[in-house]
Amino acid sequence: MASKGPALLLLVIAATAACFGATLATRRQTDASIPQTPTDDNALPVDRKAARKLTAVPAPDWLGERAFAHVKAVTAFGMRHPGTPGWSRQLDYIDTELRKAGLTPVRDTWTDRKERITFTNLHATIPGSSKERIALACHHDTKCTQGHQDPENNFHFVGANDGGSGVGLLLALAPVLQQRQNKASIDLIFFDGEESLDWRWGDGSRALFGSRRFVKRHRDKLLLGEEPPIRALVLLDMVGRTDLAIDEETKSTRSMREILWAAAVATGHQQHFFGTAQGASDDHVPFLEVGIPSVDLIDLASNPHWHKSTDTIENMSAASIQKVGEVVLTMLPAVEADHVVVPTAGGLESGR
């Protein structure tokens, strides 16, 4: 009998630890303040036959044309990787256009010690009923096509779609979102340094400089109580090709992909979405790594112009950008309902 005492004690301790672990796991599943990690089935394609019912939100008729005009303006600056004259001119252009929309842009400029390259992120916030934020983001830099060992990788590249289209759409959406009754505060973010400095992606160690910087600073400020949380990210990467074909990007949070597909169906644009499913390492990855639900709108799998000299305004379409703009505006109410706590007269209201 005496020999069973220590064994019984260990059993009690183990059971108590298991119970505590289960309780902690339950809290992590239900406490909205604790970031959630993707489940194992996150990469599974969404069920297209069971699309969530969303109400289409129309975009102004001029949205696509105005976004297209912004793309024309920034591509006229030429190559826009960090340190080029076009990069500086584009930053000033984004800053000016956001101010025209009544926003106050904030620049974050830093020099990467290892690369010895200076980068600049730029963002502006549109206040909503809640201080909690939803981020709409893109990258503003273009692929560096100079100084590579392989001569085939050195050419004039203006990145009309890969870089320009996201910038154009975010700038065109700014005045629309200013007039919208936003439940969440909306962050418009223009990341720098998304493109890999190496020609090939490799392990991505020389890419995503801006988004990694932004997320780290956000988490630091969040822990110090200096800014409200970002609850979700909608990333706009390549959204303007004439033959628009937005992938189902499988690293994206599955519930956010479900909202994206539902919005495409609601607007009648589903033929341009989810024809191909594949993962992409993009600016949403740092957000996913800290548990922020994110979705990447990217036209990559069937894109013949990606990182080619043919990624020009001639292969872009205002109609394509208009469609994506309508889908994004239709997504927002569902993203807010699922992820944002809105203060009301009687307390808090949340779709979570």
C-alpha cells in the first residue's frame, strides 16, 4: 500500500495539470483578446456550394477608373524599389492623395542594418464606431530588376499590377470608406520591401520587410496599451490584370476566404475568383503568425506577366479593379461582424 502513495500523488498532479491545460485551451478559443492559430484544416479549399449569404455593396461607378488613373500615375514614375527616384515620388504621391481624401498619413522610415537599405511604410486610419481596427493593405515597392547575376533578371520593370494595382485601389477606396458608416476603424497600409531582394524567394529571409516591421511595432504598442488591436487584414496584391483570376490563397485564414468567396458570389464576380488554389508567402504571413485573421487577394497562379517586363498598364483593366473593389466593400460588413467589438448604448455588440 505504501508504494502506491507516490504513484497516486503523481496521478492527481497529472490530472490537475491536464484539467488546467484544457481550461486554458478553452479560454484561448473563446477569449477574443488572445490570437488564434490556424487549425490543421485551414488550407482546405472553401465549400463553394455553401457560400455565406451576403448583401452586395455597390461601389461607385468611378472607382475602377479612378484606381486605374492612380496606377497610371505611379507606373509613370518607373521602377519603384527602395532607393530609386520613382520610389520617393510614389511615396509623396500616396501621401498627397490620402491628404486629399481628408486623412492624415503616417510614415515609418527605417534602415535595415543587415541589408543597409532604407524602407518606408505609410498608413492612415479612418475612425469607426469601434477603435478596434481592420487593415486594408498592399505593398508599394516593385521588384528590383537590377544588379542580378542572371542577365535575364535585369530589365526595366514598372510593376503595374504587382505593386501598382493595390496602391491604386486603396487610394480610390479611401474617399469611399470616409463616407461609409464604419463599425471598425479602418487602417489603410502601404507596405514597403515586400519583394524578395534575391530573385528567387528562397526562404523569404530577404522579403516582407515592411509587414514584419509593422506587425512587430503593432504588437509592441498593443502590449503597452498604446493602440487598439488589429482584428483582421484584407491584403490587396495583384488585383488589376485584364484577365483577372484571383487565387484561393490557402495560407489565408479559412473563415476569411469564406467571406471573400461569399462576397464574390454576392457581387456576381465569382468567375474571377478561386479558379486555382495555392499558397503564397505574402505580406499577410506576419499577421497570420501572430494570430490575426487575414486573407490575400492575389492573381498569381495563371499570371503570365508576374515579374516580367510585360507587367505594364497595357495589360491592366479598370473593369477588373472595379470588380475587386466591389468585392472588398461587400466583404467589410461580414469581417466587422465576425471580428470587431462595437460599443453600444447598452454595452458591447460583437458578431464573435
